[in-house]
Amino acid sequence: RKPSMARKSALLGATFQGARTVQLPTSTYTVYVLSVAGDGRRWLVFRRYREWHRLHERLVALYTNVPPIPPKTLLSIFGPMSPPVVDARSRGLQAFLQASL
């Protein structure tokens, strides 16, 4: 039986900061940004959607009551960097973070 992912007092706090486009010479992609604070320090975490999706899959395998996130294939006809997809993923990740912490 898997344990519940019930809220616990956290030593770290995190807030969703939105999405940013990363442009490299060979590729362009979107990262979703968290501001994390704890132990008197604050830092930013930048992760691609596939990394958030992988984290979600691991949490679902370990716990019950894991809040949902938008599927990876969301609005695939628009492409992963289109504004509707980035906006839907941003809203979903923000809701996931708020429900998880």
C-alpha cells in the first residue's frame, strides 16, 4: 500500500514563477521556473516539462493522492512551445505545486 502524499510542514517553500524560452544555437525550448526558499537562502530552479512529467510519474508510483498535471501530449497540434500549450502547462504546474506543498 502506497503512503498518502498528505501535506506536511516543509523546511522548504516554493513558488511557481512561470515559463521562459531558452534559445541555444542548436535548439529552442521552454523551461518552467520555481523559486525555492529555505534555510535563509533562495534560488531558482529551471526544468523542462518532460522533467516535471517524469517527477510526477515517480510521485504517482510512490504515493496516493498525487495532484494531476497536464499530459505531455496536451494540445500537441499546436506544438510544445505554442502559447496555449505553455499557458496550460504553467497553470497546471502551478496548481500541482500549490496542492503538493
